[in-house]
Amino acid sequence: MKHPFLMILAFMSIFLSSASSCNKVGNNPNTENSTPMANGKFKITIGSETFTATLLDNNSAKSFKNLLPLTINMTELNNNEKYYDLPNSLPANSSNPQIIKNGDLMLYGSKTLVLFYKTFSTSYNYTKLGTIDDATGLATALGSGNVTVTFEVE
């Protein structure tokens, strides 16, 4: 009578252990942020320059897309990014990307929209929203100070 009970207990232990490790893989924030969103194309206009970008398929990017069209005054920071504090929080699923790329559009915290115009390594956590498809000329278009930027669905 003791042996069947022990076998059932061992089986349940193995089952629960494998289920919890599967769950950990499914909650990896980098998995959610890596796939382009279907119909996720949008335009970023800075002065007379327009860039085409692609949103990623995650809840943060979907919430951002619902805000479009959006024209904002972005503030210069660190000679590599422009940022804007949104009036309301978006869902965030931040992780450390380790490398920021020229043209990355990210969320810092849950309210700060950041458009990067230089590639560099980072120790900060962000939620990636999308990226400019061809960021050639982005740094020139953004300039060295604050700038008005329009985001709109194509």
C-alpha cells in the first residue's frame, strides 16, 4: 500500500516540476518583444523627414498604437536619445536589451517614450515597442536639441 502512494507522489512531483519550468520559459520578456506586429507599420515624421517603422507584437506596443496619431515635443538626453513622458502609463514588460540600436523605440518604466538615435550598450531596462526600418539620417533629422515628432499609423 505504501509503494503506490510513493509512486503517485513521485509522479506528481515530476509533473509539477516540469510544469513550473515550462511556465518560466513562457514568461521570458525577450520572447514577447521579438516578433513584428501584423499591421504594425507606422510613420515617424521629424520636420520634413519621414521614417517608416515597425511595432513589435506585445501589449505595450499595442497600447502605444492606440495612442496614434501622436505629435509630441521630445526632449534631448545624453546625446543619444529623445524622450517624452506620456500622460498615462502603458503596460510594461521591461528587460535589459544590453545593446540599444539606432532607431529603437522603447518604453522606460511605464510612461517614458524613448527614441534612440545612436547604437550603444546599456545596463538599463526597457520595454521595446518597435524600431525604425532604415534609420539612416535619423540623428541628423532629430538634431541636437528638443524636437517635435509625429507618430502615425501608415
